[in-house]
Amino acid sequence: MTFTMQQNIPVVHWDKALIEKYDCRGPRYTSYPTATEFNDQYTVSDYEQALRKVKEQPFEPLSVYLHIPFCHDICYYCACNKIVTRKQEVADTYLNYLEKEMRLIHDVLGRKRNINQLHLGGGTPTFLNPAQMTRLIHMLSTYFQLSESDDREYSIEIDPRTVTPDTLALLKGLGFNRISLGVQDFSPQVQQAINRVNPVDMVEGLMVAARNYGYSSINFDLIYGLPYQTATSLKETIESVIALSPDRIAFYNYAHLPERFTSQRAIDRMTLPDADEKLLMLNTISDLFSDAGYVYIGMDHFVKPEDPMAQAQRLGRLQRNFQGYSIARSTNMLGLGVSSISSVSDTFAQNCKEVTAYYEALDNNVLPIERGVKTSADDKRRAYVIMHLISNLQLSFADWEKTFGDRFSDYFAEELRELDPMQQDALVEINAGNIKVLANGRSMLRNICMVFDIYHNPSKQLYSKVI
């Protein structure tokens, strides 16, 4: 793998031998420790204690993730926690329980806390009809303080098949300023194979409406490695995407795990692209988006150079949490709804994954926590390293030492030795004062971070492939 510079933008050119060397399974590091380390010894009392620590910082803003699990139709590739149904009334019941959860959290926090980052994910958040969506935002405003700042990040994941321009107008009026469209691929054959048909003209109409309504950021979610995809068909999809000019692009690798996700059993394994074809796809993705002026910030994300995310990375201020890359400066994140994960004080806590268990806990006026973990002093030291490398592509030893008091080269002596092969492969550059991720390393960020992950077990099959 080599890289060149086009318009001062690093362009990765993938090398088969290097991919084979580093292609393994690993976490995406939206937290550290990762969710695989959560356990059921973590209790509701532990979570309430963490919330009470937040209460002692009354002016600190919150980040909120809210999970809507429902979908009208099943997408065969999907690995999300979802409930497929055509019964719209199930959302009314779910909102009733979400309000119970908000009230219980508000009772512990004792006041309406400001939300500077809000993200609705799923499932399909736009499963909610206009009245239900309006009710949800009213509920949030009852128990929290919704931000009116231009710096807020209020985003929602959208299935293009479920909305109209009028829906986008409503969402903008409710305070959302960022949207993420689940495009996946524009090839009709691929769309049919994954049971998700959203033609280019459908997405184009939504893009025009979103721009007219003044959304500050539009993201496209795309996937490579889908059935019947080829480098040639993917090139056509990318050219259509570039013509639509979204601000951000997340390009994920499809992980075919039918033994874990039953919907994927509808996909014929023989229709999936082989390793050589996926290599061509990777180079196609990198070349076309870089030629179009997008900045590859790392892993599977491309953004326009003027995007706040690219600016935050240049300043060393980009963050990463369960919502992905973020520019919001929130120390604590609340997860609301079934399966959501909270990062509060020194703990991570996950809600019940099954909706029946979620409802049962709230019927008993108990926060629906199923598992979690308290972070140790060592966890915090490693999390600092991992989050700086994966977000900002560099780490200052002096800054780490100022924060934790230890000598970095002593504390991580073994890890620095493990990075030697990566330095030889030009993934990282290490000197006496810092670690810098080089252009080729941006696609290997998960591999680099795994060096500092004391829990990582290469034999675990719980993760997706890193490339």
C-alpha cells in the first residue's frame, strides 16, 4: 500500500500483501473498554451512582443517543438491533416507555440538562410518523434543555424510502440540523439483492429539499462488499454520490455473518465479491473521493475539507463515541431506548437488548440497565491513547504524561515495541515525543489501536474485519 498527494489530500493505494498482513477482526473503538467487556455484574445502582456524579457538574452539557428499533421492511445486510413491523401503533407504546426512562433519569439528575449533541439511530428513526416524531421531541424538551446554538449537532438516520421533502421540513422545524441518508448502493441489481430499493432520483429529490431547508450537514452511508457489487458498478455509484455532493461519507465494509444475523441468510454467499474484487473496490473508493476533493479522515470516513469534522481533526479536537466521529465537547453521553449504551462518569452502561425486558424494567420504575463496566485507572490511560490516535491521528507523550503523571515510554514500553513493524510498513511514525499516524495508517487505525487494547483477543469472532 502506497499513497500519493492530490490537491494536498493523501490518497491511499492499497497493496494486497499489506492487506493480507493486517486484515483481521477488531473493534471499531467507539468506546474503551469496548462493549465485549461489559458484564452483568454492573448494576442499576452503579449507573445511578454515576448519574449522581454528573449531577455534581450541573452546567456540563450532555450528548444523547436515542434508539428507535422499528423498521417497516427488512434489509438483508442489516446487523442492527431492530424490530420489523407494519404496526405503527407499536411506536406509541415505545414512546410511553421512553418517557418513563427520561423521567427516571431526570429524577436522579434533578434538573433539565442541556443537550448539545443528539442522535437518533435505529432501526429506522423515520419509522415514526410526524405526530410521533413531534411527541418525541416534546418529551425530550420536557426532561432536558434542547440547544438552540448553531454549534449543536442534532442528527437523525434516514431511510430515503420512508421520508418526503415534507418530512425533512418537519425535522428541520423540530431542531435537527444534520441528516444521514442510508444509501448503501445505487446499482438496481444490488438494491434488489439486499431488499433496499432507493433510486438515485429519490435521493436526489431529498438532497435538493435538505439543501433548501438549510441543513448544515448531509451524510451518506454506503457499503462495499454487497452481493453482485463489482468495482465497476461501485464506480458508477460513487460517481452518482459525488454528483449529489454530500458533506460526509461513511463507507462501511459489509460483514457477512448469517450465523449471527438471520436476515443475512437471504443473501447468497456466492454472489458476494471475492478478495481481489474488494481490493479493486477499496482503491476505487479512495481514488474517486480523493479526486473529488474529499478528505480521508480515517477508517471509513470521508468529508469535505471545509467540514467541521476535518477542521476539528486538524486542530486535534475530533472525538469518537458511540455516535461515531464527533466534534461535540460532551463528557457524558446518555443512551435512551432499547440496547442503547451510555457513557457516564467513569462507567459504560447498556440498556436491555430485548424490548420486552426493557418494558418490564420500566414498568417496575427501574432504569433498564442490563450490563456495563466501570473503567479502571489503566482503562483511562489506554482510552486516552486509543481515542487520540483514532480521532486525531497523533498522540503527544507530554500531554498524556501531564494528564496521568506516568512516563509514557515506560508505561507503554511493550506497546511501543509492538508498533515497530507498523513503523517499518509506514503506518505510523514514532519519535521521542509522539506517535503520528501516516497516510497509509488511516485505513489501519483499528490495527494500530489494538496494540494498546489490553483486552483484545485475536481469536474472538465478535468483531467485523478491519479492512
